[in-house]
Amino acid sequence: MTVVNQDNASQRFITIPRNYIEGESLTIKVRDEQKNTVFTFTPTNVYPNVYDLVYIDCNLTCLYEGGFFELSVLNASSDVLYKDRLFSTNQSAENYSINNGNFITLNTNNNDYIVIQ
């Protein structure tokens, strides 16, 4: 799973694709797992690397806080080259809390009690 920041205009994915040919056009499909909608994007830049890594830059406009997404990278003949799962948040991955800004403690009772002997 890859954690992505929804506020970043461009996301960079470091992939090890199955059968990538340098210069081949790629398509990125992102499926929202909660709404079951599919979004299609074209990468802005694709950088092949010596160690079979491919860096893919793309502007994902469908991200929202706490969303889970399925990422698929396809070549021109619609073969799946890479799959991943995305989690979108503005919080840092190290300090992530699902209750960030939502959890409120109530001080309605001070828990005083009386002991009768």
C-alpha cells in the first residue's frame, strides 16, 4: 500500500512494471474502493531507470481524505503492468490517526465517589 497526500498536485509512483518497453504510452486507472468509480489519467512524465524501476508522475484529482484506491498502470494494449493500493491522507504516515480533529473528550463528570463504611 502506498500513502499519498491529497494536496500534492503531482504524485510520483516508483514501480517495477511487468513488461514495460521504454517510450511506450501508459494509462493510469484509479478505482475508488468506497464509491466504486473508475478514473483514468495520463502520466505527465515517465522515467525508466537502470534497475528496472520506472518512475511515473501523474496528477491525480480524485483523492480525498481517508480514501482507499486501487491503482492500475496499463500499456497501450490495456495489459496491466503494475497494481497497487493507495491510501489518501494529509497527515504524515508516521503520526496518522483516524480520529484526527474528530475526537472530543467531555468533562461532564469528575468521577467523585463516596465510600460508606
